[in-house]
Amino acid sequence: MLVDKLFSGGRGDTGAVIDLTFTNRFTETLPADPRTDEHRRQVMGACFSRVEPVQAAAPALVAWSAEMFERLGLAIPDDLDDEQRTELARVLAGNDLLPGSDPYAMCYGGYQFGNWAGQLGDGRAIALGEVETPEGEHLTLQLKGAGPTPYSRTADGMAVLRSSVREFLCSEAMFHLGISTTRALSLTLTGDKVVRDMLYDGNPAAEPGAVVCRVSPAFIRFGSFEIHASRGDIDTLRTLADHTIANHFAHLPGAEAPDAATYAAWFGEVAERTAEMITGWMRVGFVHGVMNTDNMSILGETIDYGPYGWVDDFDPSWTPNTTDKAQRRYRYGHQPQIAYWNLAQLGNALVPLVGDEIEGLQAGLDRYVSTYAEGYRAMMLAKLGLSTERSDEDADGLIDELIRVLQLTETDYTIFFRRLADMPAGGQGRTDAELIESLSDAFYAPGDVDGEAGAAIALWLRRYFDEVADDALPDTERRTAMNAVNPKYVLRNYMAQLAIDASESGDHSVIAELLDVLRRPYDDQPEAEQWAVKRPDWARTRVGCSMLSCSS
């Protein structure tokens, strides 16, 4: 259903009106699937298929990001009445389309767990279109869970509330952590039931359905290019690359008429942005869980929040994805290498565009390696409150040894650095027990931190304070610097699960509470101390609090 505007009759000049200017550069400049039905099929020679969202039975707005509404130039009053809330929910669930909207699902492929999967595409995501903000930004609004598309394969195109809560909260949390990410505008219940086998164990159940409205300058993925290269469709590959460069990398030399050098420079920037994103993940202990090439943004944004997680007790081999439990391909400590591998596959897809100048693509991969290596070192020094300009081997050894001692006992990665920032410099005058006691909140079994483990941790602490003394930074300044890069609040899986449990029972206040806390992840928030503690023991093995499946 097409609507002229929202809130048109109740509030006069004081009411909010959803009035967006659609530009739709993606659908206006790229080749389209000639068919407009959602019948599952192989889509050839096209970058997208036009398709409309399904009609949700009873849309109900659960949560929204006020910051994103403001960024879009929209003012939504806090005191929405029932009629206005329903109008807004109908748009954000896809029931009502605004003037200028041009809904579509994208065609792309991808390597899944290291194997080429062929055509994938937006199986449950439908973009409403691209809008221009008052600041001149171009942002695409996309509904995740709004119904079937030609790319849904055997799925229904819907999403359940639990996965939608996780995506809504995490994308906003990552933004406020300072990590490049897609954003979330809203979370809306559909009023429909969606059947899912959450553990893939033959026990499907009906769950509440929901839609997340996601926002990004573009949802183009590595796989968007790989699909056309795999089919030998170089014309479509080139058209998509030219569109991407012109609209999202226009600062590159030759962006108006790209040649081999332009494509290579573009790939190099994609590699650099990816390295910066991965460095951010490693800084806060985030594990994506499904780093397939179809889940890698060409803009270097974190995208597709499925079975993600934060390392609680530090373990580089941990993955939140039950599907990856045996192989652990996408484990926390392997993410930098996987990003390189994924970039290499993208580079292979772009070979037809650079011709004989393939060394330009290798230069892009080298740029990833150097950007990540330099960024990771600087990031770890910043987490430790040490000068990022240091180039001595002692600092490198300190970092390497820290990674080792953090694994000697179950150590909470987030809390460890916050407690370390609180410790006064000059550890030589304290006993091992006194040093360890200062970090006790970070250990899941404080009584076990003795013997060789305790001695090794204490030895590292003495070495660390020697390095702190060399920097001669006052404790207060060191603490401020460390707390600016080491978050106090992250969206641990058990926290998201508590919000899901409450929301499924009709109480959506926990989502709002967590969203508010996660807006200021680096700040001390005395009223939110309950969210700044270790993972509770009951959450160690509970479904949704430890590992998760891809089911959504």
C-alpha cells in the first residue's frame, strides 16, 4: 500500500511527518531482473530484483534509534499516540510504502565456510530504497525479515524476534563503540508466527516474527562482485564496480571513468577499510561468527549480525557459531586471516577489470597486511595505556606475553583492561597476591589464580609497570586514555538473551534499557553496574548465551 505521509491529521504543525526524498541510485543505474515476482530462481545479468514486502498481520513498533531518525531528518515525538505508532509500524514493517520507494532484493554469491556457494542474494532482506538526508548523505533503508524474494531458496524470507533483537542492539552497540557498522533504525513485531528449528535438531517451533530496518550507505558485498565474475558476466561486473566507485569512492582518481589503476586503487581502499574494521573487532573482543564473503561489506562495515558474540573468558579459539563448532574457521583469533582470505577472493573476482595489471590487486592485499599489523600493534598499546609511537621489541614482547597469560585462567577480556587501568603504577613494591587481587573481578575462578598461573600473571604485571614507568604518564591520564578504548559495557550474549526473554513475554523495556547503556560504552554508569559484570555461571552453557546457530 502506498501512503502519502504519516501522522497527517492529529498534531498539525507539531506532529511528525515521515517525508523522505528517495534517490534510488542503485535501482536507477544498475541492471534489473526483468521479472518482478518472488519465485525462487537463478537471476542472470542483473544486480537486483524488484519485490515488495509481505503484509505483516499486526505490525507493532518495539524499539527505535532516535539518533538514526534524526540523521534521516525525521522527528519522532516521544509521546506517540497509538494511532501514530501503528502508522509508523506499518511503514517500518513494509506494509505501507512511502512515495518514491523502489523495493528490491540484491543478487550476490559468496564463499561459505571456504566453499563457493553460487548464487545467494537477499533471501529475507528487502531494501525500501535509497534516500538523501538533509546533510546530503545517501542512505539505503533495508527491511530484514520482510518476506520472500527470488533469492530465498527454500526459506520463507521471515525473521524471528530473537535474532532481530540481537541485530537491532548489536549494530547500534558497535556504532557507539566506534566500529564501522550498518545501523538499525527500528525493530517491529509483525504479529505473525515464524517456524524455526533453532538448534537444527529436528524440533521446530513457532516463534514471534519481527523486522529490523537496517541503514547503510550501501549493502553491497564482496559476493556482489563474485557472482558476476563466476558467471563470466564481465559487463555486469564492470557496471557494478563503476557504480560503486562513482557513488561510494568518488574521491579516487579516475572515479568518473575507471580504468585498471582505478579498480586497483579501489580494491586497496576496500582492503584498508576492512583491516580497520577487523582491528576494531579485535579491540573490543567481538566475534562475527559467519565471515562468509557474502557477509563482507564493500564499505568495510560490520554487516549481518547472526551468531556473533563477545569473548567473555579470553580464548582466541572461541567461536559463537554452532555450525562452525568443529572447524572453528571463524574463531576470534582467526578473523584477521579470514578477512585476508576473503579479500583475496574479491581480488580474484576483479581480475577481469585490471587485466595485465594484476600487481595492483596484490598491492591491495599487501596494504591489508600492513594496515592490520600496524593498526593491531597501535591498538594493543592503546589498550595498555602505552605510547602508540613505541617501536621497541619490549613492547611487542609485552603484547605477546599478555595474550598468553590471559589464557592461563578464565579471564574476562573486557573487565581485565578496565581493572588494569585502575591499578596504580609501580608494581615492584607489591606481592604477587596483592597484584592479583587488584584484578580479581576479571577472573572467573579467582581462587584458582595461584601457583604457576598467578606467578606468570604477576610477572607480566611487573613487566607492564616497568613499561608504564618508561612512558612516565601519570596514573590518572593513563586511566583516562585506557578507558577511552577499553569499553566497560559490551553486548554479551547473555544480556541480549535477557532482552529476548523479556520481549518474547511482552516486556520490551530491557531492549530500551540496554540500548541506552550501550550508547555510552566507555563511561562509568553507576545506575547500570549490573551490566558491567562477568557472564553469570548460568549463562555458560544456556542456548543463546554461549554459542548460537545461524537460525533466524
